[in-house]
Amino acid sequence: MPPIAGSTIRRIITTVSLLTVALFLVVLATACTTSERDGVVWPTGEWRTATPEEQDMDSARLQQMLGG
């Protein structure tokens, strides 16, 4: 197999680097819009609370697991 020229290697590295950055930006943008859409709230001075049923859990089963 013939050796690869230096310019070809630089072009491949540049292409891979640009694709990596583009993929990172897409993932970052998707994560940001998903958080906003789902109503994710960053921690503040108060804890958000919910019942087990609001989180699709069975409170009786949880109580049983905790030994109560």
C-alpha cells in the first residue's frame, strides 16, 4: 500500500475535527431545547417536590421496601 501524503492526512484530520465539533454542537443544542421543553428547573433555594404517584411509582411498594 502506498504511503499517504501529508496533505491528505491533514485534510482527513481537519474533516474529522470539524465533524466532531458539529456533532458536539448538535448534541448541545438538542440538550438545551429538551431541557426547556421538559420544564427542567435548575436547583434554586427550594426543593421541588412530588408524590410517588406523580413520578409513576407505587407509594405502598416504596413504604414496603423501606420497611414500613
